[in-house]
Amino acid sequence: MTKAETDTQEYRSMVKTIILADASFRQMVFSNLHRPDQYPWHKIKVRPVFVKGQRQIQFSYFDSKKDITKNYSGAELETKLDEVLAIPFGQINIQTATGETQVRFSKQGKISITRNKSSHPAPNPDLSHDRTKRYPLAADKPDPFLQDIGIMSKQGKVLAAMQGKFIQINEFLRIIEQTAPQKNSAPIEIIDCGCGSAYLTFAAYHFLNNIRQIPVHVFGIDRNNQLIEKCRRLRDTLGWTDLEFDCSTIADYHPKISPDMVLSLHACDTATDQVIAQGILWKSQIILAAPCCQHELHNQLHAELFRPVTRHGILKERLSDLLTDAFRALVLRIMGYNTSVIEFVSPENTAKNLLIRAEKGPKSGEREFINEYRDLKNYWQVVPVIETLLGEEFQKYFS
């Protein structure tokens, strides 16, 4: 047996022992797939849960369009583990109550393992798996932060007028937690673009840093100076460090270092395109954008075949919205991001319930997506603003 084969056998044995027999096991994330075109999933998360009093292992499978969660135990569990371990992921992050382990694989098959012990052992997590809706920020107990930003009353109840905002923020936080990059020691760098009153900015910092104990450095930017000053006062009142606010347009903002995540919750019209474009130019690993009103393609749509649709204002508006988000998703794919467009919250809470979720992948400029973009653009005879914002960085794929 070669050294590479021995190393592979040893790491697989370690992984299976942790998942199957280690009571301190908390979570394992398989990511950075070396050959993404040959496998259905680009990320898999594994964690323990208790179902009807029995310990099971929950697998969450992520691709560019959806995520699927299933629970396994017994012989079926071992079979599923073997299937996952056979997939050529480039990195495995293993979290236990006592520390964190990173397993990395080069494309040549070399394995490196790094272990970091935690100076503050994590408490036992809640492994219950019932059907009660649980939010990242709890709705059933007083939270000084939610009270300070006006979402929760002094009695610890979410205000009726803020229910929709409360749910939107929580569902956004759920996706942030699912997609947040794994870092050993440095804080996760997050920029919230067009933050406005900064409900999401504060919530992301509070949830990740204060509740999940994940170090983060969060920046909120907006061109409204009065809102920025208000946010700064609230930050100082809360005494939260590593939370900064700057008065700036999205295009004029220059982060000190490349962000790990770029967020945008309901930035109006082409502001969402600016967020996505800047996220790409800043080389952000994750871009999460929930678009709001979208008008820039509305007056450009003139396809004769679609006259029965475009003659009706509301139908033309919805068609314009769908095409705008389709172009945004294609641009992200061309620029090397694994991208999906999902419903992140029920339409009952907001009609603007789509989220563009993009994670930096290993390959840009794929011909399939370039052709799709060119064909869609030529058919509708439009020029999406996002390609203009990206300039030469985008046009080089069409030269």
C-alpha cells in the first residue's frame, strides 16, 4: 500500500470514528469540490440530531439550485458516509466541542490535517429535531438587541407591525449560517451594501458573533448619512466592536481587505446589480442578494412574440423582474460563482422573496453560460446594467 493510500485510509477512519462514536461531534462540512461538473453536490454538511429520542446523523446536500436534508442511522448511515468520503472534496472542516480540524486535499491527492484546540469548549448543542419553527433569533424570549432596534417590545414579544421584517431577517440569517465560510482564527469579513436602517447588519453581527460565537467583522454602507449616524449611535449604545458603518455609495466604497461575504436585503432597482458587481470585483467568496424593485429592463423589452404578455403592465413588470434576475445569475456563473435563485421567505411575508445565492467556485468563463447569456441577450435585444458595471472584467469572456 502506498503512502497516499495509507493516508486516505487513516483520514477516512478518523472521519467515520468522529461521526459515529465521538459524543463531542458537532458538525462536519465537505466543500471545495475538485471536479464539480462530475458530481451532483458542491457542499455537504453533516451533524448529529435526535429524532424520537434516538441519535441520527443529518446530511444536508447543497447544489447550485437547492439543498436536501436527510437523516440516517445504522448500516444506512455507514453506506452514506462511504459515498460522501468517495467524493473528491478539497476540504473538510470538522467541529467538536473541544476544537476544530481542517483536512485539505491537493489535486494530486496529498492530504494535510490541521488541528486547533478551543480555549472555550462549546456547550452541548440542542439536537432536537421537531417540527416547531425555530428562528436564529428567538421570537419567544426577550432580546435586548431586538428591543433596541424596535422589532421586539419590552415584554419580549415581536411587534405585530414588525413580524414580516423579523421573519425576513431570520430566514436571511439561516442562509448566512449555512453558507458562511469556515475560517480558523481570523474573523469573517462581511459587507452589507445599502444597509439603510441596518436591521440585517446588526442582526448578522449579533447572531454570528454573540449567539453562535463566530468571530465576524461587519461593515454596513449606505449613502444616507443620517441613517449611518443613527446606526453608529446604536452600535455605540450596544457597545459592539467589529461593527462599522460608512456613508458611501456602493461603487465608491473600497474595503480594506477582500470580504468573505457581501449581503444585500432589498436594495432598490440597479443597486442590486451594483452589489453583485462590486461583490465580484472585491473577490468576495459569498454573495447573497435579495432584489427589490427592478425597472431597468422594463422599457427595453420589445420581443414581438411576447406582445400578448408585454401589453399588460403587471405581466410585463413580472417578466422584467424574472429576466433581470436570470441575467444576474448568468453573470455570476460566468464570473465563476456557483449560483442559485431561491425563495428565502414565504410570499406571505413579502412579494420580494427571491434570493440570489452565489458561492465562489474554481472555474470562470464556462462556455455554456457565456452562450446562454449571449443568446438570451440577443433574443430580447437588451443590455443588462450589470455587464456595464463589470466592464472589462466581464467583456473579456466575449472577445
